[in-house]
Amino acid sequence: MAQPLKKKEARSNTDKLSALREFKNKNGLSSTVEKEPQWLILPEAFQKATRLPGIPCGYCSRIRGKSNTGKSTLKLEIIKAAQRQGILPVVFELENNFAWKHAKEIGVDVSEAIDEETGEVIYGPADNMLYYDTATLYEKYGKFDHEHGKWLTKPNRETYVIEDVAMCIKDLIRAQRNGELPMDMIFVIDSIGVGDCYRAAVNNSSNNMWYAGAVSVAFLNAWKETCKPPWSAMFSPSVRLPFACTPGATSILSKKLTITCARSSNFLASSSVHQSFRLPSLSY
């Protein structure tokens, strides 16, 4: 005759949790506490419009809007806020029209020099800013073949490409991780929507799908650079990736803008929208 099955002894929840903790510790799965969100604090007008304290650290934030809607002024406010909070703004001016005088009026730290021949005041980046325009990027990365991942003896294109920006970001993150650049950083790109990708520049052609794919892959690789040891870098304020805005310039924040924030870089090539709002005017 078959023997009746014995009931398993009931285990208390305390015993179960204790066993679970032991399993986690044994397999390197100990629980970690994620840090509270940190913010790059922006002016009161921005906070009232968005109900946010500023731009979130550790995220990619995209600003979209038509011409004269406030994107470039918001860019300058972000640069100023970074300087005030001891964060190094890394500016990629891909439209080659950075408004240095306007930046100074807003409160951005800039350098000043006098042209001895004309007496004109010449503005430029201050010591607490890294500044890259298209000529600087081309000079630094123009000989790099982004398709095959190797350096060439001479350039095979005549202009910078969007992959150069991502490569520069990766280089700066490596320098930060190695202790060569011991500062928190925020990357400010104006704008992600101009220029060509490597494939288009080499083939003297244009294709929106090429560009979207290049942006997604290039910036995903830059993002992955933050995930290398120390592992905490991805979630700490030491790496702030990147703030991007689309074409257009303005002098006052008054019309409709769209801000998108995400942990991933894929949104840079997408059309997703998280929050739209009207920004009130800023007075200086």
C-alpha cells in the first residue's frame, strides 16, 4: 500500500527572507540602494513652467522646438547653472554661432580679450568650460574611420560628422574615469539635428535613416562608456549625459518647447515626447 505523502514543514517568512539573503550574497546579488535623483538647478521661470527643479543628472535630455522658442537661451542657462554648481560644461556648438556676448549678459563665465588693431572685444570659453565647434572636431577626429574603427593617414571626408561628437564624449569620460579630468561634466549639444553622419559624408550623399542609425549607435556606445568600472558612474552625478537641443536660436523664452529625458541614447533619433509646456520670459 502506498504511503501517504508527508507534508513539508512550513517555513516562516523570516526563514524565507533569510534564505533569500544568503542566496543573494552567495551569487553576488546583494541589494543596492539607488541614489536619490540629483538635478542641475535652473532658474525659477523654468521651475514654474515645468514643475521640475532643472535638468536631471545621469540622463539624456532633449529640448525640441521651432525657431525663436528659447532653445539656445535655455542652453546658456544650463551652461551658467553648471558653472555655478562646480560642474564642467562641455559645449558642442555644431551650428558655429555661439552667442558669446549674449552668454555673458545672461551670466555665463566667458573669457575676454581686446583686439589690438581694432579695439574689438573678443569673447571665448572661460577656464571652467570646454568648447568644441565643427572645426575643432574635424581637426581632432577628421582622420578617424568610424565605419572600420581605425585611424587613417589622411582624412577621407571634408567635414566633421556626428560620430565625432560621440567619440569626443567617450574620450572625455575615459579621461574622467582615469583621473585626468577630475570634475563632474555635463555635455551640451547644439544641435543634434545638423551635420552629416560618417557614411553620408564619405559617400557625399544624404539619408535620414543613415543619420538616425548613426546617432543611435554612436551615442549608445558613449553611454556604455559610463557603465564601465567604477560601476556606480552610471547612476552618480559624476557623468551627466548629454543635453541636446535641435536647430534654432532665440533671445527669450516665451513659446512652446518640448523636453524629453531618458536613460537611453536611442531617444536622440526618435520622435518621442514626454513633456510640452510654455516657458515664461526670463529677465536679466
